[in-house]
Amino acid sequence: MRSANAVSPLLRSLSRPHGFEPLRVEGRLPESLRGTLFRAGPGLFERFGTRIAHAFEADGAVTAVRFDGGGAQGASRIVESAGFRAEEQAGRFLYTSSASWLDRMRAARKDVAKTTGNTSTFLWKNRLFALMENGLLQEMSPTTLETLDATGLGVVTGAFSAHPHRVASLRTTFNFGVRYGRKMNIDLYALPDDGEPSKLGTVEAPWQSMVHDFMATERHLILFVGPVRLKLLRAMVGLGDVTQLFEWRPELGARLIVVPLDAIHSPRTFELDPFWLWHFSNAYEEVDGPCVDFCRYPEFSLGEIGEMESTGPLPLLTRVQLDLRSGKARETKLFDVPCDFPQVHPRLHGARHGTVFAQTERNVAGRSILGVTRIDLDRGRSAEWVLPAGHVPSEPVLVPREASQDATFVLDLVFDSKAHHSYVAVLDGEQLEDGPLATVHFDQAIPVTFHGSFAAAG
């Protein structure tokens, strides 16, 4: 949601990677807040004297804050994947558009890529993974943030997206991976809380596109294919960076592909007017079919990711209700304030919800007002923590306190552009407008992070 004329401070390399060390705390941390916040994003924007073309191509960094009921320790480390180490040894880029054309062709011929882990963190069976848009799972040590081996968990054949979603009632996390070729295939995966991961099947997409996020309910997986087309020949011969590989094609319209969990090979496709989304909020089942909530952009752009202030159209929280009997889709705007990175209470993932927390942006008298907002969908109300001028929030991460949707701690990694450092704001989800209960400060600026997760202690 950000852009600026100069390079944003959030798009500069991590200046001091380090393991866990004590962090300065202002205010009083809740005694019951015990566990570790993990966040991932691009960590290195320059290597070998060259600046990368786009944040999506950067080697990742994982940042963590460990809460022990009164104090906090923090760490931030570069994802030193096998590809990263090979480049360090070679003294040059070997992958992505920053590499020479010859090195890119060598990597393509060997079918090898770099698992940058630059988009999100994923916790499964006490293991921590850094995920990227289109690669394997890059395992990290949850206790030290040291980089371990990349893995497909024995089932991932090509890619594991950066947006796995757990359905709480099924005690299972679902995800997808895209395979490009003559046709675009989307592989579907299930990772139960107890048991082994499995590949559920494959769905064919209507055209070669970018599939960034999806949604899962108790009965369906919902895939979004937007009106963006991959320039396949350009991608195959290694011409251009990620911003030059996809084009906005509104005449294609948008598609929601609904895949029944009990009939993976019998998906239903709904055609919608053209729009783009980066992030879903949640989905749940109604009598006639699933309802899907997401942040709707009027068009596609890769130009503003990770930057400071918005210039283009902003997303609005939107619901599409799908009728599996009639094949019709009904779209409803849920909230008037632009928002993204929406989150719901973890116990309601895949089930009916009434509250959404999100990063918001309002324009007041020509000035951008950034906030972290609780949106009450049932009552049509909201509460907002308005950040001080020059402070930039990130995706809120929710830590449940009780069963109530609002009874959460809200953890938000914030960049203070005046002091040029980052801190984690600890907020009470029920009293969001009162501001942080406490803030936990790094002594440096943490580069932009996209997504995170929380591992409760014990």
C-alpha cells in the first residue's frame, strides 16, 4: 500500500543481523503474553554492488520477538538458503533477474531456484518455515533463527505458496503451489495438526496468471485467478524482472475456483468483473455456498509493495457470496476505509466471523493517516489505533486471550521513520483505540515484513 519518490527506508537492507538479545521495553508487557512473534520479509536489497529489481526477489530476513511474561528478546537474521550460500561462494548473483542471463539459463536448465523465504513465516508441528511466493519451505530454527535445509515435506513437487491457511475446526492447514508450463496447474496440499502431509490433487487454471493467496473453509478450498497474464515466453528465456513478467488484462475478468474437499477433481468456477487481491481475510460456509472476504483492489500493480505512502487506488474490504446452486456470485462492500493485511481470530479461521483486524489508511486533508483497526462487521462499527506521524504499521498478528473475537493481543511491528528504528506495539484488541499497552524496541530499522505468526510458549 506504499510508494515514495526516494527509496523507502523499509526497502533498505537489514543493517545488523543478530540472534536473540534483550530488547528495550516501554510500558508494561502483559504477564499472560508468552511466546514468540515471527515475521518475514525481504532482508537484502543490495548484494555484490547491485540493487535488486524488486522486493519479491530479495533474500529474506526473519525477525522474532520472544515474550516471557514481562520482558522481551529479539532477533533478526538473513535467510541463508542453499542458493544464497552458493551465490556468496561464487561472489555474484546466480538466480533471479539480478543474475546474468547465462547464469539464469543454467539455473533453469538444472531446474534449481533459490528459496528466499522473503514473504511469510509458517509454524507446523513445532517447526518454523520461511516461505516465499513460489518455492519450497525453507526451514529455520525457532530458537536461534539459524537457517536449516529447504524441504518439500515429502509431498511438495514444485512450490508451496507463502499463504497457507488453517481451518481450526478441521485441525488442518491447507496450501497450494503453482506450476507453470504449457498450462498453469495448481497443486493442493493438506497438513494436519496430527498426521502426515499429503497432496490432495491438482486444479488447472484458466490462464497463466499469478495466484498469490487462497482461502479454505470446512468444506471448500477457494482459489482466485485474477486478470493478470504471465508473459510465458519472456519468463522462459529469462528476460526482465518480476515487474516485466505479468500484465494487467481486465478483459479476462476474474475467477473464483471453488474446490470441494470431498471432490477435489470437481471444481466449480465463478466468473466476476475484473479486480485484483493480494490477501483474503477469511471464508466460511452458508447454506447456498461459501462467503469469501478479501481486500479488493480495482487493478493490479507491483510498484508500491513495501513503500511508505500510497499513490494508486487502495483496497476495500469486500465480501463475495457464492451460490453453488445457481452459479451466481453477489459482491458486497464491507468497510469504507481502505485496508489490507486483514486478520481474524485464529479460532475462527474457516468459520463464520464478525470481527476483522487490519492495517488501514485514510486520507485526511491531503495527509495519509495510518492505523491498525478493529472492524465490527455485525454492528458496522470500528475502533482504530492511529499511529503517530511518520510511524508505519505492518500486518497485525493476533494472539488469542479468550474465545471472544475481540479478546486478543494485537502485535504490530512498526517502523518509526523519525527515530529510524522499529518496535513491536502490544495492543489490547478490545481497547485498540487506547494505543499500546507496551512497546518493544529494536535498536535498528527492520526492513519491510509482509506476514507473521505467533508460537505460544509451552
